[in-house]
Amino acid sequence: MKKRRITLNLSEDVCNALEGVGGRSLSVVADEALAEALASRAHRTALLGWLDELDAEHGAADAHTLAAADALLDAAGLDSFEHKHAA
């Protein structure tokens, strides 16, 4: 894939962590991390869109259902999910 040179200003902690990966260039590590973060964001956006469609078709989930889903995410060690249409 074609590469393009840009300038980024990163915090010292982020630079240290990227350099600590070792063995690969800082550009490669940063490129892979950004690609992963962008893919995750796109997935989350698609999921939120799908949840909006479900809300439109079936109505928003009630507070009890949202609390149960949140508990499942907590048990799985994942971040709490706050849907923008939460009751």
C-alpha cells in the first residue's frame, strides 16, 4: 500500500509505548495501531446504526434490559455500553 509522510504530535507516554514495542519502525507500529483503532470505530458506528434500526422497529430497550446487558459486559471485562437511546 502506498505510504504518505505526515507529521504527528504525540504525547511522550505514547511515543515511549510505541518505541517500547521494539523491532519494528515507529511508523509501522503507529500505522497498525491507527488502522486497528479506525476499524474498531467503524465497527462501533455500524453497531450503533444497527441498534438504532432495532429501536425504530421494535422500540427502545427498557432500563432493566439495558442494566442486564451492562452487567454482561462488566462480567466479560468490557466497557459499559451506553446506547444513545437508553431509557
